[in-house]
Amino acid sequence: MNLDSFDYPLPKELIAQRPLDKRDASRLLVARRKEKSLEDRRFSDLAELIPAGDMLVLNDTRVFPARLLGKKKKTEGKVDLLLLSPTEKPRVWRCLAQPALKDGQEIVFPEPGAEAVFTGRDREGIPLVEFLGDLDPRALAEKIGRMPLPPYIKREDEAADKNVYQTVYAKNEGAVAAPTAGLHFTPELLDRLRAKGVGVEAVTLHVGYGTFRPVEDIENHRMHSEAFELKPETADRLNEAKESGRKIWAVGTTTLRVLETCVQKKKLIAGKGDTDLFIREPFPFEAVDRLITNFHLPKTTLLLLVSALMGEDFRKRAYEHAIAEKYRFYSYGDAMVIV
């Protein structure tokens, strides 16, 4: 498999820097695999596209303001920390740091008594920061943290991002990046789907920052691990739907990865843990029938996943169409539904 096949040129002006005023006003490219056809719609049309009885599965993770701005205690040089995930040790977190820190370097934050120290790296080389005293890192992030916008959004986060870089159904806090396919949904659209008879279910996958990391070697790529949960009652309802011939529509690659992680012989098994499932061609999709997704960065695991579901040639044609028609790309951009 040639990694260059997953590259493509994208005009910078197509990278969405802000969301639309109305979430479901975004465009929706309908990609029908059987007919190999493409159709331009609006996301609000989704209620017309999903048949009654089918199941829509959301990722209910909640993004927390994981970006902390501080200073080095001795030199007062600026430090930009992005909290990734807690370790087994109390108050010790994996993080990304700009600039790189030295062992023992102390950091102070603009909150009385808020300090941390850089303690080295974990086995994967990820920096570790220990928050001092009785400081609760999550509480600190909620108080002074900023939303961790992706690096291709070339502006500082704004007050509005705390709401718009979050799905309307976000519930379980723990993600450092939004499950962006879900950003298009409004409460009204979900109500229309339910009223039609579409089942709406939720799983949890806490999206990590590794989702943006490019692939350098497909065969040897090590997928980032992310915490997930599929509850027993949700698995039961989805299994019942599958057994009766109804389709499962995954909202986003994160939801799809949870379901495909938990499937055994086409039956979903409830569970909670970490998944590092790396999906690329050929992959035997057993749980998910349809996928709603945004347009993804070149040479990423997300693009490989979409290509595995669509077929590489059809995926290329869909992306070429989206670029020609000036769809908006990435987190705050437009969407595609693969049916």
C-alpha cells in the first residue's frame, strides 16, 4: 500500500477557520458506494436520508479546555502545555509542551498556587508533568484552560469555541479534540430523526491529539490508544437492530472504531477500555454499515479508514469533487455520508 496514494493538494482557503452560524447548514456530500455516485446536499437533509428503524450512533465524549499557558518559574519564559491524559500516578499527566522542557523544570500558571514540574517522559516518549500540592489538573483546566483547537486553525481560540467546538450532546469529559462529524447536529435535527423512527444511541471514545498525527509508514504505524466505552444496553439495542436487518450509521470515525473494536462474529460485545484499532484496506467491517464523517487531513489514519470503507478510487473521486465544488475541509468544515 503506497502512502502517497493518501496525499492530495488542498487550497488553503478551503480549510475552515470558523464554523457556520448554524451547525446543520453545512454541506453534505452523499457518496453511494453501490452506484459509485456523488450528490451534493445539506446536512439538514440527513433526516431524509436515514430510513426509519435504522440506528444512528453518536460519540458523546466532551472536550475539555486542555491547553494551559504558563511560564517557566526561573526564567519566566512562556510555556504552552496541552494535557493529553492522566497516568496511574495522582496529578501526573501526559502532555505536549512548547517549547521542550528539561527534567525538573518548574512551571507556574496564572492561578494562585498553581504549579507543575516536568518529570521526564513515558515509555512512548510523551512528556510527563506533575502538578504540585493538592492541585486538581482537571479543575485547573476548567478554570484557566483554553480549547485545544487543531494546528491547521490559524487563529487563537475564542470564547465561542468553548461551545461550538463541542457537540450539542457532549456528556462524558475526556477528549482533547472534538469528534467533528458530530458538530453538525442540532437538537432540532436529532428530534426530527427520532420522530421519524430512527434510533439514536451513544458510545464514548475520548479523542486524543494523536488523531492529527500523520502516518509515515503504513505497515509499521503505531496507532494512538484512546479510552472507550460501549454500554451493555446500547450493545443489546444495536444487536437487535442488526439481527432484524436494520442499518447502523456511525457518526464519525471515532464511533466507528469503538463499534468495530467491540464486534465479535458480527455481534457487539459491551466493554470499556482502550482501543488502538488501526483500520486500513482490507478491513472486514462487521458492525457499521454507514458512516457520517468530515473531510480528513492527507496521510492520516482517518483518511486510511475512510478509504477502507469506500475503496481508494471512489474516495479519491469524492475528495476531488469536494475540492472542485469548494467544500469546507477539516474540523469546522463540511461533511460526507458514505452509504
